[in-house]
Amino acid sequence: MLKNIIKQVWNQRRQNGWILLELIIAGFFLWTVIDPVYVLTVNHFTPKGYEEDGRYVLRFGAYGEKHGMRDTTVTKEQQKMAIDNMLRLVRDCPEVESALLVQNSSFPNGGSWNGAAYYADTLKSDDRKHVSTQEYTFNNAGGGNIFKTYGMKNALTGGDIEVPQDAGGRNLIYVSENFARHMFGTTDAVGKKVYDYRDRAHEIAAVFKDYKHRDFEPIYPLIISINNKVRISPYMHWTYMIAFNLKEGVDEDAFVERFEKEVAPNMAMANFFFDRLLSFEKQRTTWAKQNGTYNVIRLKLALASFALLCIFLGMVGTFWIRCNARRQEIGLMRSLGATKKGITSRFLTESTLLITAAFVVSLIILVHYAMQDNMAKFQCTGDMEFMSVNWFMEENPHFLMVSVITYLALLVIAWVGTLIPVIRATKVLPADALRDE
Amino acid sequence: MMKQNRLFTTIYVAGTGLSVAFTLILFIIYYVKFAPIYPEYNRNRTLVVNSMSAVNKENDNNYSCNSGVNARIFDLLKNLPHLDKMAAASNIGDFLGVTIVIPETNEQYSPIVQLVNQDFWEVFTFRFVSGHPFTEADVASTLPKAILSESMAKRIFAQTDVVGRFISLDGKDVQVCGVVKDASTATSVTMGEVYLPLYWGGLLSPEAHDTGLTGNIQLYLLSKDDDVEALRTEVQEVVKQHSLQDKYDNKMFGQPDTWWENYFRTSCAGEPDIASAIRGILYMLLAFLFIPALNLCGMISSRMDERMSELGVRKAYGATNRSIIHQVLTENLLLTLVGGLLGLALAYTLVCMGGELVLSIFNEDMYFNRDYPMAIHLEMLINLPLFLTVLGVCVLLNLISALVPTIVALRHPIIYSIHSKR
């Protein structure tokens, strides 16, 4: 039967020409709009390395030098104490499991970005081994443990990571799997030393599971250090934030409502005031909105819908005309015992052949397009070179996956476009159809 | 004719509608960004400087790159022969975290703040509901004044006739000197809820800086006699001359920009890649036109097959190819125009329902865009260039989709055409 259908498609090549050309161009276009969405989707579904539920960041504000409400008698010591007091107020909430002070947006999807290079030794040579990494800093005074608060796990044991009280004084440092692998070629790096740009040695206390700072970016190295010194400055409300997590089973909406009503007003002290609570989830979506990622997704999906709608209309039109032209043929086949299903599958095979033939041509152009370095790229902030690359990100699987997705999308929409006129045509009684013969 | 072949009509109209709708949405998005709309009616006469980089001539590592200039540049530019007005504004106001007390609820609200100079009100033609713009003395004065948007005034005072009354900004009493009709967040350069004099809050200063000409002020230069090119040359020359004597090498990377060029400038450290941005837009535009056009070509081609004998008879009685092409194009133009109207309605619906989601879909940086509803003004949707675009797209689609199949069909000899339908 297939041979028969191929012959039929070939015989109708003049009528098929336009739809074929449309499918080739629309297939190419669809591929180019699906490609960046594929990259963002792979990044999005890469495991985050932390928990999101019940995790919050509290930002506070400060009355500036010229603010009418500023109390000019407040001293630096009072401001330091005020930060301790705000942290205590959060820790004292019965719903809160743990809380700590973090610096410079050291939380997932934070706006600012802090990075550094760490070295494997202190040799002053140009080719000394180093890893450029993002750096989080937290304060472990009073039992602050970023790993517990964020739900990050030990890469080797899968368990919790404890932070000794004197970790800051001992220059202990915590590194991600990715960092350890790039620096030492293994994740078994506990006890090893890395050096900062001032040749200060830091001992690795634990290796934590790979951690994704930004939702739609790949994973890159992260190092977490401790700094218990609170520096007073006019910008400290932009430098320090309180991160915390809630106990399991706490109703988050009720907590936020209670917190803003009962606890937040008590944070007005030493020229500071409560600004806002941001859940990790809200922070993630806000960041993706601000840096235009959602816009890119929306735009590409709109363009993909456009291409698919055009293909749908093209297929409906083509097969409607074809069904009308082959009304007699359908009637004859029905009167000779062909089932509706049989006729439908014949037309579906015909449209599959059309789509496949067109997509093969599109693919030839697309291979050339991809070889010109035009594929969407897996990139991260500052084009960091030490990314974690999984199978889906490698060039060949990337091309293959986008091609398969495009082909399937084309096929499904073409089938729907074919089925509508074909089902209608097969409903006609054989006698009616044959009357025209 | 439309009733005669309903399927053909439906698919043809839907295909045209889709093409017109997507092209129009693209048009509206860029129209709002580039064309003169309230209160930025002078966009065509305005040049923009909103980034500057400066390298210390003695030390390359001393380098700064900012989204604006500092007040030192005012003296350099103020006497340029082709400069009419020099508006200065700063979006740094958003970082001030200014709070305003809403009397009715006693709520502390953070309004969208614009820090502006006196010429801002000349370059941008706001409609004053009451009061007047800042004067030069207001901007220089330490006694702060404020201009409110109409909706902000209503929110605070429940009325707009509030000139002379005081608002509580950051715990200080500030006198209102004017109320203006709201600008939409679609015109983000001028949109604000509270407009304050440029140096309010002390973040910006009229004094000299040790960072070359870099700063956080954005300049909008209105040209005299619409001669933007002459003004552009003058500004570039004066900054170049200044850099020769300055400690810093001040680089503007091709600025000042015309309004539309400036939209593509995303970095202060290099020239914008306008060509690649335009290629991206053209790629979409071609897809919007050609993919549906091929569809329509296929439809018309099939229809030509059905009408082959009709064409044969007409040709046999002496009709020229030209008159037949004319007939087909006219018939199709009618259908295309119906599709155009459908596309127009679809585009309006999507823009009105989608609002910000649609109008900001090409924005890659929404840092200053807060959760504030984007107002769609009538002039963004109803204007002559938009209707001409609809008409242009319709004619173009009609030409692309009907001409080729008709010419192909007319190539057949009369006998073949008449014989095609026994």
C-alpha cells in the first residue's frame, strides 16, 4: 500500500509543491524558535540542589542620611545590635526552623552576583590551576547553617552538612561538586586546600551537591564561605539579608500574614525597618521576569504557535481540496469494502510522507545552520567556563532532540489538519460519492 | 463569490488574518517604542545620551562605565548652536526607595520616582491638569517641590486640584507644584508617579565628579530646526574636545542616538549591534508574510485548477493575460481585505488583553519594570501608519499569493485549459 501512496504523492507533485515548500520553510522556522526554548527548558529541569518550599529571604530597609524619619543619635553599635535583634525575632517565630544572616544576595536567583577565582596552589606561574566560581557568604553566629536552611545535601553521603561554630576562624570553606571536579578531578575533596587571590589557604570542610544559582542557567561552580563580621555602612540594607526556612507542615500564607502583621512592625529599630519577605519561589519567578527570560519563552512560543497554525491551515486546506477531488475514489474504495479507518490511515500516511519529505529538506538546511554556530547556547552569567554539562546539553544530542521535538510537533499538527477533512469525507455514503463517477 | 466556496474563503481569510495580526502586533510594539506618543511627542527631534564610559588616561585600570552622564556635561552642551532644550532625567530615583504616606490608609507606598530638570517639561510635552512645570530655581532650590501624576494625586488627595498642598515624602513635607496626565509604563522614559527635582535626595550632584563624564543622568536633547544630524555632530565634537584636555578619555560609542537607535543600545561599553537586531525583526516579518502566503498560494493554485476551463473560455474570447490577472487579483484583494480586518481585530484583542505581556515581549531587561499595570492609549492602536500597514500587508499578501499561481495557470494553451474540465 505504501508504494501505492508514494506513487500517488508523486503524481500529485504539482499540487503538493506549495504545501511542501510551506512545510520546509515552516519546519526550519519552527526549529529555530524551539531551539532556545529547549535550552531554557533543559536548564530549568536540571536539579536545583536546594529546596524551595517554605524558604524565605527577609529584606530590610534603612532610613538614609537625608530621610526625615532618620534618628541621628543612633550609633554603629546600636545598628549591629539591631541586626542581631532582627535575626532573633525571626528565629523566635514558632513556625521558623532555622534562620541566618547572608550577604550579597547569597540565595538562589538573587539579583547581585559575587564571584572570585580560587587556586590549587600558591605558585606564581601563569598556568597555575584555578577555578572561577561564584561565592556565597553567610554568618554562622548563633548556629546559622546555610545548608540546613536551604536544604542542601552532602555530595558524598547525601546527608546533612554540619557547620562547626569555629568554622569562620579556621578558614573552612564549602565547595560544590562541580568546583571540586574542576579543581581536583574528583568530588572527594574534603580536607584539601584552595587558595584565594591573596594566597590565603582555605580548607574544604565538605562538598555539597551541585547547586543551580539561576533557574534558567546551567550549573556552575559555587563556593560558600563564612564571614561573621557585620560591616556597618550606608548600604548595609542592600548587603545583608535574613534567610530562613519554615518547619514542615506550616501554612505558608497564614505565616506570612501573621509575620507581616505581628513581627514586622517590631523590626523598626536603629533606622532599620522591615522591607519585604520574598519566598525562594517568588524570587525565582521575579528574576526570570526581570532579566527577560519569560519574555523570550513567551515570544518563542507565540512564534511557534504561529508556524503551527499556518501548517494546520495549510494541511486542512490541502486535504479538504484533495478529499473533494477524490470523492469518487473514496466512494469506490468504500463500496469495495474499505473501512473508514482504512481510508483515514491512507490519508494520514500520505500527510506523514509529506511532512517527512519536507522535514528531511529542512534538516539538510538546519545541519548547515547548526554548523555555522547558530544553535542556541547553554550560557551562564559572565560566560563562566566551568559549567556542568549533561547529555542534553552536548551539541549532537541537542540538535537531535530539537529536531525530534520539531518533527513531532509538525506531525501532530499535520495529522489533526488532515483528520478534520478526511473524517468528514469518509462520512459520505458510497452511493452518494459514486453518483459523481 | 465568498459564499460559493466557503472552505476556500474560510481558510484564505484565516490565513490572511493570521499574517496581518502577527505583523500588526510587531508593528504596534515598535510603534509604541519609536513613534511620537504621549508625552514623548518630540521623539523625532530628540537625541539621547544614556551611557558613557571613561578611562583614566594615566591608568587603564581606572575605568568606569555607567548608564548615564553627570552634571558636568550640561555646561559643555548648553550653548550648542543646534540645541533647543536639554532634558535631564534619572531613573536612579527608583533606587532611592522613596516612600510616600497615603493619608486615607496611612500606608507607606513606594511610588515610581523620576528625578528631572526644568527642560524635561519642554522636551516631553506633558499635559498639565493643574499647576506648572519646575522652574530653573525649583531644580536648584533646597526647598523641594514635586509634580504628581494625575492618578497619584487622586490616590493621595482624592482630587487633582492640589497645587500648593504638601505631601509627605520620606518623612519630609514636599509642596506640589503641578499635576500631569499619566504617562503609560509603555513610555518608560517619562513614566512616573512622582517627579522630583534632579538633585533631590542627594544621589545626584551638580558638582564636579572624578569619573570623567560618567554618571546616572540620561540626556534627551531637543534639536533646533529638526536638524538632529547637525546636533549629533556638535555633541560628539564637543565631548571629543573636552576629552583631549580631561584626565579621562570619555567615550560615547556613537551617541547621541536617535530615539529608535537608542532602543538597541544595551551596553555602555560598546556600539549597539543594530544590524543584527534588525535582521531578527526582518526574520520574523518574513515568516509572518511568507509562511501564510505560501499557504494561500497553494489554495489559489488549486482554485486555478478548478477554474482552468473558465480561464480558457475567457482567453478564447479574446481576454488578455493582463485582464485575467487583474480579475483574479481584484477578486482576491476583496478576500484579503476581509482577512485584514479580521487580523486587525485579532491584533487589537491580543494587545488589549495582553497589555504589558505583549508590548514588552522584546524587552530583555525589565529591571525598572515593576508590577504596575501598563496603560494602552488609543493613539497607540488607532493611527494612520497602522492602517496603512494593514493595507500594505494585504496588498503584498495578495500579490505574493495570487500572482504566481495565476501566471502559472495562464501559461497553459487555451485548448488545454478548455479541455481540462470535460
